[in-house]
Amino acid sequence: MAVVEQQTVPARLIYGVDDVPPPLETAALGLQHYLTMFGSTVAIPLILAGPLGIADDPQKLSWLIGTMFFVSGIATMLQTTIGNRLPIVQGGTFSFLAPAIAICGMASLQDAGFEVRMRHIQGAVIVGGVVQMAVGYSGLIGRMLRFVGPVTIAPTIALIGLALYPFGAPEAGKHWGIGGLTIALIVLFSQILRRRHRAFELFPILLGMGGAWLVAVVLSELGVFAPGHPAYTSWEKVAQAEWIRVPLPFQWGLPVFDLAAIVGMLAGVAASIVESVGDYFACARLSGAPTPTPKVVSRGIGTEGLGGVVAGIFGTGNGTTSYSENIGAIGLTRVGSRRVVQAGAVLMLLLGTVSKFGALFTTIPQPVVGGMYCVLFGMIAAVGLSNLQLVDMNAPRNLFIIGFAFFMGLSVPVYFDAHPLSAEGAHWALRTLADIANTLGKTGMAVGALIAVVLDNLVPGTDLERGLTRWGVAALEAPTAQQLAADASARTEEE
């Protein structure tokens, strides 16, 4: 989540938002955007493979990976043409992972196959996308954000990463030699060598995973890792995959609209909206575009909802959101051209139809994937925590709200996992309410967000204490003279 700042055009910007670089440069820079978003995008289907029941089905997993990239290309084209028209890449969101995993674990889906679980997630994502479209295109987002500040955002986003801890060390620990090597390489490239070469700064996850993956391949070829070993790598899956497969709407079957699944998914939608709003302002600042107006922000959020509907129709098991890492790439390259991002979107569409490309990534050993999770999910948690720099952390009300939201967001899902509500044999309405409570209770992000937003608006506190003054609620709406005077008075009393 980026901090809203006053619009400034970066010095020595090579290409601004409306500039069109030469064709070869456009293609090369578009490829760079594709590679930048690649690591986060491919991680989502790899995480969902287990809950969906396709961890041992490389064909379906490769199809899911291809569908994810294909839909990312569509969503990026929509956002850059009819949405906020900023050079901002759209792709899968980690905000939807916890709700999707909770849906797969619903009592009614315990014995269900991949297609049935996916169809329930599809229905929830489609409805979530429709709700997001309504919130965006109606202009409601501007009014709603006045009730959501850093005190709410910090635990909501941080819990996205923290709630996924079961996928980190347990996966990397299936072979700590390869899993630990993955972690070490990503840390080396992203933190120690990142200023030595631009490749280390732009692609640390890809380089780290690729290096450990290459070691696993060599050791497998030498016979050190035999079939069945956690780090064994074989190219048979790639050889058996077809070359071209174009993802089709409703390829897994017609979506199922389950109320419990929908309510749980709406928590992910809310988190994604809040994160994307900050990304719009950061992207505009770095690309030299005008500061987004409430109308532009609303149109962007509405178009992200449209992208979510598309994702639900094609069946990615996820929605769409704005990618912060690609905004960082704009800052590093000083290229803010919208046309470059659209070139990257075309590449996503094309490679999303090459099944062998998706199959290639099903050969990544689980310890490599687990090592990547350890670093990536920790970074997501840290991004959420970074919002606390805007908040007065000496204020007792903030310490209480933030600590309580974090603790309950981690603790309540453990309770619901062990003691899910059961309404077996009861009226269908009671069964539905039980499913809704179980889905929300198992989604730590939803628990933390609900507690934080209620208490932050209920417990007395100044805008200065709550971080609203520095966060700029808004650049969406300038503070009134009375608000500024109240903040000045509050600062005087504190001093």
C-alpha cells in the first residue's frame, strides 16, 4: 500500500505515460514488466494446487497457470484502456488466497473434486467482482475510504502474509538443502547484491528460484535425487503437455453461488481495494501522470472488479489487483509509458495459451516453492506493517486496536479450525449461517479487518493519532480548514 503524496514528475523520466517508445524498445520493456510480475503470479496457482486437490495433477495445474496469465493480460488491457489508464499491471491477488483456501475447506466440499471446489470459488469471485464494480463505478469508494485508515490497513494486509505461514517452512523443509538455498539466493539477490546489477533489483525472486531449481535439475540428472524425492525434477510433464491450449469461459463448469463462500471472498475484495487505491497514486507519481481524481480512482476500482468477473468466468481461482512490484519497476527504469505495459499484457495473453510454458513451472520442486513463500509472504506482512509509520504508536488506543486485531486475526482461525460450527440436520438457513461464520472465522484477514475498522471508528482519536492526516485520506478529498485546525490543536496539546 503506497503512501499518497503530492504529484511530482520524476526527474529525467525517459518515457511518460502517454509516450510511445520505438517498437523494439516497447517489446523489450514489455517483456521486463512480464518478468517482474511473473514470480507473484505463478505463486498463486502453486499455492492453490493443494487446497484444490491438483498438486499431483500436473496437467490441470499447468492449465490453471496458463489461465492465470491469460486473464492477467485481459485485465491489464482493460485497466489501461477503459480503467484508470495508468501504466499499471493487473494480476492475481494474495488477498483472495485465504478466502479461497477457506472455501476449499468448507464441510460441504471436504470430499469434492477439483472442478466442484473451483466452481464454488468461481461463483464467489464473480459476485465479489460485481460488488467491486458497484463500489467503484458508483463512486462509493471515495466515501467509504474515509472510514478506512492505516490502523485498519496495517493488520488487514499484514495478516494476508502471516496467515499463509503453513505454506512456508513446512514446504521448504521437505528438503532444507534446496529450500534453504532458495531462501539464501533470494536474500542475496534482493538485499545484498541488489545495487550491483539492475537484474538483481528487478528479478531477485526469479533468479533465486531459478538458481535453486537448476541445482535440483542437475542433482536429479546425476541420480542424487531419485523419483519420489521432494526435490526430484523431471521434464516428462513438459514433454507430455500439449503445445497450445486457449483458456475458455467456464472451462471447469458453471459457477456455484454459495452464500458462505461469497461472504468470505468479500473480505479479500475489501483488502484488494484498499491496497490498489494507494498503488494508483504511487503509479501516477512515478509515471508522470496527473494525480488521480476521485473519478479516476473509482473507474480504476470498478475496472478491477470487471477483471475479477473475467477471472471468475475463466476460473483462475482468484481475482485481479494492481501489482506494486511493477510500479517499482517504473521507478527503477524511469519508463512510465502506458504502451509498454500494454505490450506486456499482449505477452501475458500469448504465453497463457502455450501449455508447455505452464507445464514447465509444474516441475518446480516443492522445497523451492516453499523457500520462495518464506520470503514473499514475509514481505507482504512487512508491507502491511509499513503503514504504521503514519500512525501515532504512542497512542494507547492505537496500541490496543492494532494488537487486538493482530492477535484475534491469528487466533480466531485456529479456534474455528478446531471447533467449526455445525448445523447438520438443521434448517437450511441455519446451515448457511454456520457456513458463513466458519468461512469468515477461518479467514484471519477478515477477522482482523473487521475488528480494526470497527474499533478505529468507535474509539475516540484525532486524525493525527489515527494516521489519517499523513496518509491523506485523502488525496481523494482535501481536509477542511476545521479538520486542519483540529489536528493543529491536537498536536499542541500533545506537545
